[in-house]
Amino acid sequence: MLNSMKKEFYKFYRQKIPLYGIIALAVLMIYTCLTSNNSFLISSGFGSTQWIIIILITISSSFVSLEYQDNTIINLLYKNSNKWKIYLAKFVVLSVYCLVLIFFALIFTLSLIVIIGHHFSLLLIKELFFNVFGTFIYSGFIISMAFMLISLLKNNTLVIVIGLLIGFLGAPISNSIISTLNFFKWNPLNIIYITNQLSELTFSHISKLSNVQIVLTALLYTLIFLIIGYKLFKRRRV
């Protein structure tokens, strides 16, 4: 397993996509800073909680699909016949990359706060850290979902489009479903609220889930999507 992770980290590091992701995050945060001005945006890291998820959707599906496009999957399977180790190693790499994005998001956020001259508030910083923690939990859900979709659909562009639609339309769709039947508060689209709910309890009235429930639900769906995605990845023809 450790050997598989080393190989995946090396491949990921050698690609330019991770660097582009960090640059895109900085540009999008600066754009948000210039076009908006309120405390909620600061507590969300100038929109970084949303931008990180969008970046991960794009990179996660590409990380798997490029193996097949470049035919490197053949050499990978030849050296390591255990597909689960390969699949899990990729998930770990993207999870660590999420932490890297969060680190840079925090640095960019603090820098932008200083530049615009906004006063530091302990409550604001506390909300920011809760939001990025929620983003990290949600990232596992997003990465596992992207892996599952790319293994099922085998079309990187389509997976990215579906991921973006879930990101932008998931909340209103989930609200419509929940308003019809309260039981559907456990639907996966509802997990999107975790990025803000941990710091702002008013979101729990929308998601209909407590903080503990929404965290456990996110982790459960992450595990389910990982298992389904692996089954699809295992059966996919090289």
C-alpha cells in the first residue's frame, strides 16, 4: 500500500494540474474579494470553501481518466495487480491535496484580510476554521463521488459537468425533495450544507440534520461511493 501511495504522489506531483488548482484558487479568491464585501465571505475564506470543491471535482475525475487516456493504467496494473491499493492510494493523494488547498486558502484569506484592512475577530477566525473543516469532510464525499462517476461513465467532461451541477443546483433540489418528504433529508445532495453548517447553526434548519448527523452522513456516503466506485473500477476494461 505504501509503495502504491508513493507512486501516486509522485505522478500527481509531476503533473501541472495541482499547481494550476492552487493558482485558480488564488485568482478566484481575489475575484471574490474584489466583487463582494461582507463578513460571511471572509468566514468562508472569500469563497474558498466553494472554490476548493469545484477544483477537486475537476482534478479528481482527471486523475483517474488520464490513466486510461495515456495508457499508463496498463503499466500500473502490471506492476501492482491489487486494484484496491491503486484506487485507495489515489483517494488518499486527492485527500492530501485537499489539505494543501485548504492550507493555501487560509494563507490567502489572512493575507487578503490584512490587505483590505479588515479587523481580525476571534469569532470570524473560529467560523473560518469550522468552515474549512466542513469543506475537508465534504471533499471526501466529492472525491469518492467523482471517482465513482468516472469509473461508471468513463467521460471526464460529463463527470465534471455533473459535479458542477450538483455543486450549484444540489442545494435547491435537495430542499425541494425534503419539503415533500422529511425522510429525504438523508439524500446525498443535502451534504453540501456541511461546508457552512458547522459554523452557522441556522443551516441545520435547512438541512434538517444536526452537526453530528450531517458529518456522519457525509462519511457514510464517502464510504459507500468508495466501495461502489472500486467495484466499477475493478471491472473496467483496460
